[in-house]
Amino acid sequence: MINEKQTPISICIPFYNAESTLLDAVRSVFAQTHKSWELILIDDGSTDRSLEIARSINDPRVIVYSDGKNRRLAARLNQLTGLAKYDLIARMDADDLMSPVRLEKQIKLLNANSSIDLISTGLCSLNNENEALGIRCITSEHTITSKRLLSGNSGIVHASLLGRREWFKRNPYKESMLKSQDTNLWVRSYSKNDLNVAFIPEPLYYYREDGNVTQNQLLLAYKMGRHTIIADAKNNFDLKLKSKALVNNLVKTFLVRFFPDAAIKVARNRRNATSVSKSEKKRIEDEIEYIKSIDIPVADLNGDN
């Protein structure tokens, strides 16, 4: 039930073969201190039990969509923008978790800044056992520049975004992008002078990334990055800057292709460069235990309630 005293929000989670993590992601929605929401779960042609699990959630605020097709992330994110009922949209991935205060803090900041369209948070990297490995946060004074965008250092944590639906309508994802859809979107919107982001310098998004740094994934990301530099970095990106970014991309591609073990180790270490203090680690892992204890109304998958 929507709380009339709180800003209503649409939380959007696309999923593909996420049967082992989807319910915990949903639990972290139910654990939010902000209670005025709808949750849209959209299946991207899963071949495991993900869709069955999603449909088993028995709550009127949870809506499940499926067309049986595998259209990939960018297409699903564009679809979610159209499906969202409310003026604010929150992103989340089906294999991650979020702090119970994430939405409350983002909504408060966005409502206080009419010139801002998007709010990003910091993140805590988790392993598959939900152990906090490292954090990535930037300061609230962080500014986005063309150089940072082309180097992949925008500071925006894609899955942590909360933003205005109208911004997502003005700036749809490029559906041909098989990877790095977010970086491409930032570059295109920045080219239109339409990337107004504020940052919460706290690790409010909990990101499982054990299997996300592989040779094939990195090579695909760099390939998509070259496309973004060549095809979509237009206004606000000068030729010298694009040339340097392209050379840097090609050097990284070479290293990953011919020295994959060392390159992957460097990439993983960079992602977890800031260690988690003991107190912060305990706080995060206590929150995760709380999230996992949340009871959500799920029908028996064998057909009984």
C-alpha cells in the first residue's frame, strides 16, 4: 500500500537466470525504510526458475512482466521506463542487495535539488558468501568531466541510480550495446548537456561481482567502449581527448588479450582498492543478515500457499 506521506517510487529489476539471488534482491526492497513503492520485475527470457520464483511473490506492489524473449539489458531498461507508474525510478540488479536506507536518502536528496535528475551512491563489493571485500565511494563534490567519462571513471554506480522518469525518457539506452550500456548513456547525455547527477558518498549499494571480471567480459566492454568513443562522443568531447581515450582502450585490450591473468588481477584489485574498516564491515554484514531475514509473501512453488 502506498504511503501518502512518502514520495511514491517505481523500483525496476530486470532479471535473467537469477534463481539463486532474486528473492534476496526482493527482500532488500521489502527491507527499505521508504515504504511507498511498486516493484517491477521483468524477465529477459530466463531458462532457469527465475520467472517462476518472481511470479510466486504474492504482494500487489510487485508486478512481473515476461514475453519469453531474450532482448538483453538495454532493451529491458528502456521497457521498464515505460512500465513505471511513478515519476521517480530506482535501478537495481537481480543479483545485488541494497542498504535499507538507500531509497530514503536518495529520494530526500533528489527532492531537495530540482536541477538534479539522477542520484548515485557508493557501493560495497561482496563475494558470493556476502562478505564485504571493498568499497568504492566518491565525494559529494565529485564533478563529471568529459575525460572521466571516456576513461570510465564517471563515479556513477549504474545499478544504484535513482532518477526522474522524464530523464530516462529523454535519454534511452542504446539497445545495440551488449556491454557498458551505462557508460554509453552517460556519454550521449553529456553530449546533450543533460547529465545532472548528485552523489551520496556512502556505500548504500551491495554489489556481487565475483564472476564479473573475466577476459571475455573485459574484451567485450572495451569493444563497446571503442564504439562509444567513435560513434557517440560528440559535443563536449574534443578530438584530442577522444584520440587519447581510444589509444588507452586499445592498450588495455592488448593487455587483457595477451596477458589475461595479470590484467584481470589488476582490474579486480582496482575495484576493491579501498578496504572496508572493521566497523563498516560489521555494519554492512549485519544489514545483509537483516535483509536475508525479511519474510516476504511467497506462494509455495509446488502450488500451495
